[in-house]
Amino acid sequence: MLIKKISPLLAFFFLIYGCDSNSKIWTVFREEDLLEHPPAKRCADCHLDIYNQWKQSRHSVAWVSEGYKKATRNYSKTKCLSCHAPLEMSLNEKPQLREKHKKDGVNCVSCHFSSKDMSMHGPYDSFSPPHPSKEDKNFRKSIVCSSCHQQTYKQWKKASVSKTCQSCHMQPVKKGSLIQKFPFTYLHFPKEIYNHKFITGIAKENDIEVKAVKEDNLVKVILLNKGIPHNLPTADNGKPKFYVVVTTYENGKEKEKLQTIITEKYGMEYNKKKELDFYTFENYNSIKVEIFRKLSWEKKKKLIKSILIQF
Ligand code: HEC
Ligand code: HEC
Ligand code: HEC
Ligand code: HEC
Ligand code: HEC
């Protein structure tokens, strides 16, 4: 029902003019440049809160990131460009490169605008006079992330869980207005806003189970990713890393420190055991296992878990 989507004030206008959002009376509010791939700043004219969140996300620095600039040799590797400044995303397929406002990285229109029907796709059945909108159920599903996060999406599918990417990386922030501009703020009911900071987060201690077996000249560490329904680490082209550090002890006295790095190629799959062999020629009867992770763009590693195991 339309009345449900809009506030009583707007409903009053409806009663007077009796028309829907595509009819003539509302086109006086239409702002045509919104349909020509404007930069994110333009969307901030109304969607200021969401813009401020996005500004803090990795998506907003996808083009200007130092690590990315270096990895593409100053944007000379053409096959690397399209996902970092996409025109419009499509499901499961690599997007096309945008020619304008590249510094904006993965911006609002990359995800929301479709030139097929010249409208902003989103999770709601919205009444938005400044630009046409279309309710698109995919915005609540993981597939909306698939055109750029291709590897991660494949891993997630294999995990066959019901939790979507959004349920962890775009959690609801608050119920509020999607717009911070008069008069629209007052014309719409508050809605759930999902966090456009796209927070990466960090695995919790219990997400990774650690066991160890003592063998001759060997510590066998068995890891199990029980919590995150994609590989740890996961990547399309970034180089996030996990570090597994084993310290051996004999009667409490430290003997050796051994380390293995887990790259995205050999990441810990969801619900699948991963065995790592640490060779040692010293005697030991207890060990400490520490797991750290470092995202592609992070300088420092962070500790996820540390446990002591007695033999
Ligand atoms: C149009 C392409 C595109 C789409 C669609 C997209 N992303 Fe991204 N995403 C990127 C790029 C490119 C980066 C890397 C930005 C950087 O750090 O340079 C990224 C980074 C991220 C990161 C940060 C990863 C890290 O290294 O910390 C998260 C989390 C993320 N995206 C989540 C999502 C989720 C969830 C969705 C779906 C709702 C999504 N993305 C849809 C292109 C996309
Ligand atoms: C299919 C889309 C896609 C293409 C093509 C692509 N990337 Fe990315 N890139 C991503 C996504 C998604 C991320 C987010 C983190 C991750 O999953 O690796 C990312 C993250 C990165 C990062 C880490 C974040 C940062 O800012 O430091 C670097 C570096 C990077 N990409 C470099 C490249 C290079 C070099 C190429 C070409 C070989 C490339 N990308 C091509 C999607 C893509
Ligand atoms: C990487 C893709 C991506 C980018 C970039 C992005 N959005 Fe979204 N947006 C989404 C997804 C996915 C949802 C639906 C989230 C859900 O319902 O779980 C959404 C939801 C919304 C909504 C409905 C309210 C809400 O939070 O669900 C609005 C309005 C919106 N986005 C505007 C914007 C604006 C403005 C920008 C730029 C400042 C932007 N988006 C950038 C993917 C994106
Ligand atoms: C002049 C104000 C204005 C500007 C500028 C504006 N919007 Fe909107 N937008 C609205 C209004 C009004 C709504 C409806 C809000 C509601 O339903 O609560 C809306 C809703 C949306 C939605 C939700 C659609 C849905 O069906 O879930 C998305 C996505 C969106 N806008 C994207 C954008 C993007 C991307 C830009 C920049 C290119 C932009 N908007 C610029 C006024 C604006
Ligand atoms: C159950 C919650 C959950 C779901 C569902 C989920 N993720 Fe993650 N994701 C995480 C956590 C937690 C991390 C941080 C892992 C770590 O400690 O490095 C992460 C990390 C990432 C990273 C950064 C690279 C890395 O290895 O840390 C990207 C990119 C990403 N997720 C994308 C996605 C996409 C795309 C989907 C859906 C296909 C998705 N995630 C589904 C929780 C989730």
C-alpha cells in the first residue's frame, strides 16, 4: 500500500492529486543528473548519513588506496581497473570500468543504479520523487556482492549457510530517515538503515577451533574454521594473511618459535579441517598456538586467538 510507504502529509497530497510517483505532478521534484552516474557527494545532498558511513568504508578508497595504486603499477594494468571504479555492477559478472569520477572508487551508483531501467535499485519499495526507485530483492541477498567479490561469493555458496554477506558486513545501524533533506525527511516513515561502512570485522576466538598432536620431530596443528562461511583469509585480489605461530616449551621453558603464513590461496575453508606441520628437533611437552591476521591494507597483525596445549 502506498499509504504505508509515505507519511500522512504526503498521503494528503496523494488524495488531492491521486497519482503515483511516476506521474507528472511528481516530476517537478525529478533531478535528472542523478541518472547520469554522479559522484557519491551528489547523493549526499539527501542521503547524508549513508554517505558519511560509505566515506569510511574501503569501497570509497578502492581507487585511491596506496596498496592498490602500487599493485596496478599506477593504474597501468587495465584488467585490474573495473572492479575498483565500476560503472554498474551486474550479478556474477565483472563490472565495466567507469570513465568519470574514478577517485570515488566503488560509489553509490556502482551498486544502486541500473541504466537498464534508469532507476535506483534498493531493498525497499520506495517513494522517491527526485529519482525513480525500484525494489530489488537481490539487495537482501549475497548475490548482490558477487560481481566483484567473485571468489568469496563462490566460497560462501559452497558453505551453504543462510547468513548473507550483509548480515555480517552491513548490519542494521538504526531506524531512521534515509534522507536528511527538507522536505523529504518529514515525508517518509523511518526505515532500517544498514551500515554502509561495510565493516570487515575480525574472527572471534571461537570461530576457529585449534587442536594439536605431538609426533616425532613434529607438531601437527589442526585448524577448523567453524564460524565464517568463507575462507580465512578470503580475497579476490587483495593479499590478506593469517599467521600461525607455535611456541614449544619443555617443562615451562621456551624452546622454539615456529611460524606458518596462510595466504588466500590456501585459506581455511568453512567447516573443513586444515592441518599444518611444524618441524622441530627440540624436545617439548607443551605448546602455545597463536593465530594472527593482517588484512591487505592493514599495517599491523592482530591477535585472534592464543591457546596453551599440554601433551
Ligand atoms: C562493484 C564492485 C563491488 C561490489 C558490488 C561489492 N564490493 Fe566490496 N569491495 C570491492 C572492492 C574493489 C574492494 C576493495 C577496496 C580496497 O580496499 O581497495 C572491496 C572491499 C570490501 C570489504 C573490505 C575488505 C577488506 O579487505 O577489509 C568488505 C568487507 C566488502 N567489500 C564487503 C562487500 C559486501 C558485503 C558487498 C555486497 C553487499 C560488497 N562488498 C559489494 C568491490 C565491490
Ligand atoms: C573481479 C573484481 C576485481 C578485479 C578484476 C580486481 N580486483 Fe582488486 N579487489 C577486489 C575486491 C572485491 C577486493 C576486496 C578484498 C579482496 O577480496 O581481495 C580487492 C582488493 C584489492 C587489493 C587490496 C586492497 C587495497 O586497497 O590494498 C589490492 C591491492 C587489489 N585488489 C589489487 C588488484 C589488482 C592488482 C588487480 C589486477 C590484477 C585487481 N585488484 C583486480 C576486486 C577485484
Ligand atoms: C557495495 C555496494 C553498495 C554501495 C557502494 C552503496 N550501497 Fe547502498 N545498499 C547496498 C545494499 C546491499 C543495500 C541493502 C542492505 C540490506 O538491506 O541488507 C543498500 C541499501 C541502501 C539504501 C536503503 C537503506 C538501507 O540502508 O538499507 C539506501 C538509501 C542506499 N543504500 C543508498 C546508498 C548511497 C547514497 C550510497 C553512497 C553514499 C550507497 N548506498 C552505497 C549496497 C551498496
Ligand atoms: C533530492 C534528494 C535525493 C537525492 C539527491 C538522491 N536521493 Fe535517493 N532517495 C530520495 C528519496 C526521497 C528516497 C525515498 C526515501 C524513503 O523511501 O524513505 C530515496 C531513496 C533511495 C534509495 C532506496 C531505494 C529502494 O527502493 O530501496 C536508494 C538506493 C537511493 N535513494 C539511492 C540514491 C543514489 C545512489 C543517489 C545519488 C546518485 C540518490 N539516491 C540521490 C531522495 C534523493
Ligand atoms: C558470519 C558472518 C560473515 C558472513 C556471512 C560473511 N562474512 Fe566476510 N568476514 C567475516 C569476518 C568476521 C571477517 C574477518 C575475518 C578475519 O578475521 O580476518 C570477514 C572477512 C571478509 C573480507 C576481508 C578478507 C579477509 O579474509 O578478512 C571480505 C572481502 C569479506 N569478508 C567479504 C564477504 C562476502 C562478499 C560475503 C558474502 C558472500 C561474506 N563476507 C560473508 C564475517 C562474515
